[in-house]
Amino acid sequence: IRLRDELFKGIFNCTKKCPFCGVFCDSETPVHSQHSCKQHRPEGLSRCRWRGSERLVTAVCTASVADNASFCNNDTKWEYKPFKDYQTVNDYYKSWTIQREISAQAASYWKKVFYTFNEQFAKKYGVKPAEIDEAWNIDWDVVKEDLNKTYNTNIQSW
């Protein structure tokens, strides 16, 4: 048993993670067969990288599944599959509902985390850092406001 997973289970009811970005399912129903989340994070935060450049990926799952891009990993036996057909990979992928939104971007929190720790993530994963726009250097007060709106919370300070 992993303590982190048990803590998230107590908060979110589910410890299943998105097969692309690794974010926890945030379904509020204790027993469910379809998983989803309100905010996917940049796929590079879960080690996803561009094969040619070896740079971490900044795209989020909702945009990837709406695009014509492909992915490959151990689950696909390293064969390329279109993101939009992700539910055909296996039952775990099929259990995830990822909304298709071509213009989707990462939430301000994930942008700030990725921007701030890009070099550290790249070093940890043994790849090159993502090419991240300066606009991702979002003020923490803006991030806090966005989190409060999205999750109906009242974070006062960090």
C-alpha cells in the first residue's frame, strides 16, 4: 500500500490514474467504472517525450485525443496508435473518458509547476527539457485563484 495513493483515495475516492498524464481520477462516486478528471496535466510531467527530439511534451490529454497525433508506449507494444483511438489499447484505457478539446491547455497550476521545475523533470527522466513559453510563468496568486474556482475551495495561502 502506498500512503500517497491512500491519501488521494480518501480525498478523491479513486486511485486510478490517466494513462497519459498520470492525474488521479476525480470522480466523486465511490464505485464507478468510467474514470475522468477535471484537469489533465501536461503529459511531460509523467515522462512523456517527443521521440525525435527527446523533449518533454507540454500537450494535455484533452488536446491530444482531439488531434491527429499518435503515441506509443509499453501498453501499445511500442506500436504507434492514434490518440483519438486510445480506448482500443486495452480495458484500462477503455475505462477512461477523456474529453476531446483541440484547443485545451494545461491549467495554470500545472503550467506553473512545469515551468518552474522543467529542468528537474528532464533530469529525473533522462530527457531534454520541454520548450515552454514564458507565459507559463504564472503568478502563484493567479494559480491559487484558479484552483479555488475549479475545485470550489478557499486556499488562503501557500
